[in-house]
Amino acid sequence: MSLSHRAQRPLDHLVMPVVDLATSRLRLSALGFSVAPDARHPFGTENACVYFADGTYLEPLGIADLQIYGNHIRDGLQFVARDKAFRFRVGEDGLSAIVFKSEDAVADHEAFATEGIAAGDLFRFSRTFQREDGSEAEAGFRLAFAADLRAPDLFFFTCERLLPLSPPEALMAHQNGVTGIAEVLIGEDYPMEFEPLLQQLSHCHETDIHPHGVTVEGAGADLSIFTHDHLRARFGIDPPATGRGLVGRAIAFEAADIGNIADILAKNAIQHETADGMICIPPAPGQGVTFIFKEA
């Protein structure tokens, strides 16, 4: 099947390792986000997600149980193995994985294997979550992992929901007015070398090639790879110490009222820069990449 006839894979969520969930909750709340209650995975990690009305979300990821975590690394589970490698190479806070929505993770896994980018086995798990009325329910997922050996600090997977997770509406209402993820900004010295990979993963064939990189125009959020020089000049993002390979550097959000966000940041004494109709917030513990707010 040609690329133009394959159904696009929209962005589902971003995995963001954090030093711990308490620190991340304080940081994200100070930025005006509503943060979900802590939830544990059966493989030793835990999250406290930020859900958006457009169906995307941020997944701050902490380590809940080192023994269970270590056991699953030894068993070859890519999700935790990659998390450990990221924390060793990059640090305790950052953006480690880009996740796409899927209607059939089994087919995705087979496609990744055919394309030579499969990473580990197909994986299925379930976990409990808290409903709006305080009761608990179960959510189930099937994941198909993909990776490029040239990019050890960023991996990818598709997520098929087997038992749907419906976040309470109150968690999708944010003080800062954000309704979704507009763009994910990735750094690499030679962006065009990885443009085919993003097309493979997203099934998006609309691209914008510009002097400093390339943008794959997704169904919802865009994925952009920029040179580190451009990211520093445009957004004040310093190059990473890890060398070549894709590195998640920033997340851009659209909001109806930038002035409201500026007021929230001033009230909570959050360092930020304002220029060209954008607000840029540098990384901090619990927020491992630059956040960019743009007026919708």
C-alpha cells in the first residue's frame, strides 16, 4: 500500500520521564495544567497524566518500584529498558517517546518488523484508573514499539486502547486554556536524514522542508526536526550533550489567551521569555523540555 493511501497515525501522547511525580505535579500545576491522580503500571513505573480535549496527553513517568522495574528490564520489556537507558544518558527529566494512536497494534508490529524498525515484542497490559465519581475502572492497552539505532534517546510506539480510558472532563479543563499539543520539536544536526522515519511512523505524507529542518504535518499535532543551531537561535534551547541522534527538545501548545498564561507564570514566579507572540519556558525538574505557548 502506498504511503498516501495508508491511514494516518495521529499523535496519542508523549512519554516524559521525571525525577518524581510529586515534583512534576507541582511544576505542571504552576504552569496552569490540571494533573490527573497518580496511577501505577504493573511493570514498576507510575504516571500522573495531563489530558487534553483533543485526545492527546502528556505522560510524566516516574519509577514506583525499582525491583519490579528491574525485573521487567531483565525480561526484555522495551518500555522500561528504554526508560532506564534514557535516564542514564540524558537525565531524570526529558521527553523519551512519541506515541501514536492505533486501531490495530498487531498490524503495526508486523509493519514495523517489515520496515526494519521494530523494537522488542508486542506488549499488552492493563491498569486501574480513577473515574470522575472516585470509583476505579480498568484500562487496557496494546503497544507496538519502533526505534532507529541512530537515535538512542528517542523511541516510538503505537497505542491501541483495548479497554477505553475516559479521563474526567474536569481534568481536561486547564487554567492556562490549553486544549491540545500543537507541535513536537526534535533536535538533530542533519534533520533530513530522519524525515523518512517520521513518515514511516506517522503515515503522514505532507511535509514542509525549510532551511533549518523539516516538519511532518500530522493529523492534529505536527512533528518537526530542527537543527540544534536553529533551536538555540529561535527558542533559546541549548544543544544536548548526547551528540548525534534525535532528541526531544520542546512541546508547543496553542492557547486562546497568551496574556492569561503570562499572568499565571508571573503569579507563580516561573521563569519565561516572551517574543514574537510566543512564551517559552525553559526546562526545570518535573518539566524536562522547553514548553512553548502560542496564541491560537
